[in-house]
Amino acid sequence: MNKKVISALLCGAMVLGTVSPVMAAGAAEGKTFAIVTKAAGNPYNEKEAQGFKEIIEAEGGTAIIKHPETATADAQISVIQSLISQQVDGICIAGNDENALQAALEDAMNEGIKVSCLDAKVNPDSRMTFVNQAGVTEIGEALMDAVLDISGGEGQWAIVSATSQATNQNAWIEAMKEVMKDDKYSKLELVEVAYGDDEPQKSTDVTQALLQTYPDLKVICASTTVGIASAAKVLQDNGSSCKLTGLGLPSEMSEYIGDDDAHSCPYMFLWNPEDVGRLGAYTSIALVNEEITGAVGDKFTAGDLGDYEVTEASDGGTEVILGSPFKFDPSNIEEWKDVY
């Protein structure tokens, strides 16, 4: 399946009323662009960085990939300071903390570096715009409807998240809680939000603790790709009656996807992380070339991904939304497990 088809399925091109500026070939030539992920050893982060690097180099630029050693703000601050000293043209960062990076990112912008974020946002004062993989409300609705469906409409359920400071995770969880206020979710009881810190072993440990603490637990919703893979193995290895849904990589979750008792996860959701990185690259290029400023209403073309418009984000800043979450289930997991 080619990249255009992947982008069409997972993202959907935005239909705009006016023509967006089209980047000239070699739009990044002679410039240096950095992507800063949350931490090393995270397959999702690696796919994002791969997509970012692909576009920057295809447009003639130099791509710098930085995977901090730990998923902390302090680790990212050290990386940002290093990039400032290297005088890069653009930084695109997945924030480990919404507010703690502000001073470092403001220093970068004061040096003329165009700063954007992707995947997990930093606060509006720390960025020019945010490349959002999907709308927060849409993710919250998709996950809550999955919990409702898989649980049979009632019972105890829990969340396995990344870190307690992860802005994207927290936004999705808050969206889920808001959706839960609807009467149709009234028989569902959220018993705990557990944090696996995007570490496989800790995510395994918190899943096991949930099962021990809540023997009647019906569903775990893991809003992180590391967490869902760890939880899936725990549930399936133990033959648990508790089921799983959330956000996961098809390549890591294919053996757990199924609608029978032998599989722990009936279905899950995600987007293409490489496309998140690609859109992050196109956004960085557009900012550096001053085709956009990050203001509401700015428009640009992101190669095969299509045309995009900068819109207002819920935190008062701006964002560019890649598309809606895509459902992976037994009917399509074999097709997608070799893609990413």
C-alpha cells in the first residue's frame, strides 16, 4: 500500500476554500531542522522521527534527530540548549511537560529559531504552532465508545497512561471524562488512572497491579503505544477476562487483536506516526521559510498529505490537525501490521 493511500485513509486531506501556498522543490535546502522526541527506545517516537527526517532530506535540508535519554523535561531542556548552540533553523518537539520547557524554548525563539511541537504540545508561549495527530475531542469520543462497547455498557474500567505530566495523554483523559458525563456511560466506573511512564516494565507492573486490585475489572484503556503493548501481553498471557483497547502500533499489537477469548484486544486506534513526523517537517519548513507564522488561518501544502490550515487550539494557541483516529480490528490488522 503506497504512502498516498496510507495518508488518505489515516489522515484525510483538508478541503480548503482557497489555494494554499505550494512549497518549491528543495524548500529546506541549506537549512537545519531538529526533531526532539520524548525519549529513546520508544517505537512510536522513532517512527515520528523517521517521517520527519524523510521529508527534510527530500527537500534538501539537514535533519537532526534527538531522542532524550529519559522522558523528562530536564532531559529535553539539555537537548534544546544544545540545539540553540548549533544554531539550527527549526525545532519540532514532543513535549514531556507543558510548561517546564518554556524558558528554553523562548530562548530558542529569541535566537530566531522557529519552534513548533508535535504529538504532545507545550504551552502557547513556548511554540509557534502545534502539529496535533488528531482532535482531542475525537480521540476522547473514540476511546470512550470503545470502552462502552467492549464492556457491554457497564462495569469497572481503568486507564494506563504514560507520564502524569504528558500533555497529550492528559488532554485525552480529560476529554474522555467529559464524554463520560453523557447518560449512556452512567453505568461505567473509572476506578483508576495508572501511569507506566512509557516504560515497558513499569507499564507491565501497573497493569498487573490493576488486575490484582480490581478483580472485576472489565476493560483497560491504554492511551499510549508502550502501555497498550505491555498491557496486552499481561492480559493475554494470564488469560484474563479483562479486555483492552486504546492507542497502539499495528506491528506491535497484531498478535493481540481478535474478537475471541484467546485475544486480549478486540480493537484499538491510532494514526500513522510517520505522517505525524512528516507533517511536523512540512510545518517546520513553512515556518522557517515564513510561508506561515503559526497564526489562525495560515494555509500551506504538505506534499502528498495535502492542504492544511492553522486553527485555534483549546489552550489558546494554534494547531494543525493531521486527521481522525483510525480503527484497527481483526478485519484489517494483517494489512497494517507490516506498514508500521
